[in-house]
Amino acid sequence: MSVAEPIGHEVLVEVRASGLCHSDISVAQTGMGGDWPMVLGHEIAGVVVAVGPSASRIKVGDHVVAAALRPCGQCRACLKGAVWACSQPDALDRGPDEKPRLEDEHGAIGQMTGLGGFAEKVLVHENQLVSIDPAMPFEQASIIGCAVATGGGVVLNVAKVQPGESIAVFGCGGVGLNAIQVAALAGATRIIGVDIQTDKLELAQKFGATDVIDSTKVDAVEAIQKLTESEGVDHAFVMVGVPQVTQTALQILGQSGTVYLVGGMSPGAEVHLHPSPGDSLLLPFQQGIRGTWLGSSNFYHDIPMYVDLYLQGRLNLDDLVSQTISIDDIDKAYEELERGGIARSVITFPAQS
Ligand SMILES: [Zn+2]
Ligand SMILES: [Zn+2]
């Protein structure tokens, strides 16, 4: 496979760390998400080794983190800072008459979310990159663009959690643990982690959960009502794409509480609402249910913020990188991720230059 030279605003990044995420499996299984065949991987940190003639924000030698978003920078959403809602992400692609960025003897090869991070080098549009403090280690930096930006972003940008508020997090994997630790930073005083795995609940406590619930052992609705003295929580984050968990979350909301759907749902998934005032508190308590996407992160702002918090010792990313592996071990690491036993594996690549 060959990688083209950067043109226009493109940047060639020597990848130093690339995180494994469940989304790569979803894309592989569904065949969605771009042009196949495709290089997967979308959590990248590395060093810039070449830039196209029009690149202006990113320079050779910069340490960069990539975001799994492709903001054009020109549309109404982008101009408002809502880069996750860009209306023309394909504007970052090469044109049909241009040589593909990646190709082999059979033709062009796609890049998941414009990145394709399971590779030693990636050629990306500079709009997908943020330069970071070179003091930041690559392994920890790589996971910021997805798991941290999503979990932290849904707490800060979407729910706007305030000091003294209460939250429940359903699913304490990479995204859930970040929601927990960022909610703790934001001053939430009751942070309830719910999961079906003991090791994840132990991590949840380490990341700042004030209470944890093993929903295989106790009824989560009863347990949360008891913890909150029947007041319910202000914010419930559903990190797992399971409709039944969403139903549970709707039952533990307090006055003006909101359920946030974070984890992807399977095609055809249904969630049932019971809006009658006789059946639920949805209307009388003015509760809500809200979809979210990548934590509504304006990553140009949020990624450097998470880097600062890590370097100040206030954001725990070390325990999120449960192991570093060689790219040759990727299949084994994905089997482990599917079993749900570990928080995160990160592929590391030696420096080439
Ligand atoms: Zn991801
Ligand atoms: Zn745009």
C-alpha cells in the first residue's frame, strides 16, 4: 500500500500511538462508515513529518492528536463551533480526479473517519488535527480524541453538569469512566456508576464515582432511588447502546432530569416512552431524553484542555491505557475488548525519524 504526498491542506503524520475502540468493530461489522476496503482506527497521536502547501495551522514537527470528525470550517455549524454537526465533511476529501491518498494495486483504499489510524503513517486534512504540548505522552494523548472527548464532552458541553448535581453513568468503559472523572472535576457531588462487571465498577470508584451498582446483583432503579432518597438524578448518561438500559435510566430521573444517549444503538432499536402523567414523571417533572454525538466537542478547544488537565495531574488517563501493544497483536486485543475485560489497548509505533 502506498501513501500519497500531501497536497493542499493535507498533513502527513507519523503515528506513534493508536487507540482501539469499539467503533472500529461496529464499522467493520456493518460495512458502513466510508469507502471499502478501508484502514480502520480513529484515535491517533503522532508527529507531523510533512505538510501540503496550503496547511497553515499545523507545522512539521508538531505533536498532534486527531479527532474523528471532519469539519469543513466553512459551513454554518462549523462557524458556530458545532464542528460535530458539519454539513459538508466530504469537503475535506480529495476530488475524484486526484490521486487517492491511499492505494494498492487493486485501487483506492478508504480511511475510517478520514483517518485510518491503524498504520505507521496517516495522510489527513489539517482540520482533523490539533497540535498539543510535546510534554504529553503519545499513548495517553491518542485516546483523548474519542473516549475522553466523548465522555468528558457529554458532561461539560451537553449536560453542563454543575457543582452539587447528581449523575448516573450506565456503562463504565472508556467513555463512561471519562464522564465520571470529568463530572467529579465539574463538582458533581453524587456520581453513580452502573455496570455488570466488577473490575469496571472498581475503576469507576477510582475515577471518582461516589457509589457503584452491579446491576447483575441488584435492581438498579431501586438502588438509585434509595441512594438519592427517591429524588432521582439530575443527569443519566447511557453509554451502552441497549434500549433496556435507556428504559432504566428514564426511571431514575429527578425533577428536570435528562437522559443522554451516548452509546450507538443498533438499527431498528426502540425506546418506549410513557408520557402520561399517570405513568411517569416525564411531563410533571419536565424530564428529557436527548441524543448526543461525540460529546458535542469543539475539539480545537477541548483536546488542549484535556491535555492541560492531564499534565496538571487532574485527569487520569494512565489507568485508561490498560496496555500498549504492537500492531501485530491487534486481533487478540480486539478479542479482549469484545469480552469487555479491559478498558483500552493502545498500539504504539517506534519513532521512524
Ligand atoms: Zn472511538
Ligand atoms: Zn462544516
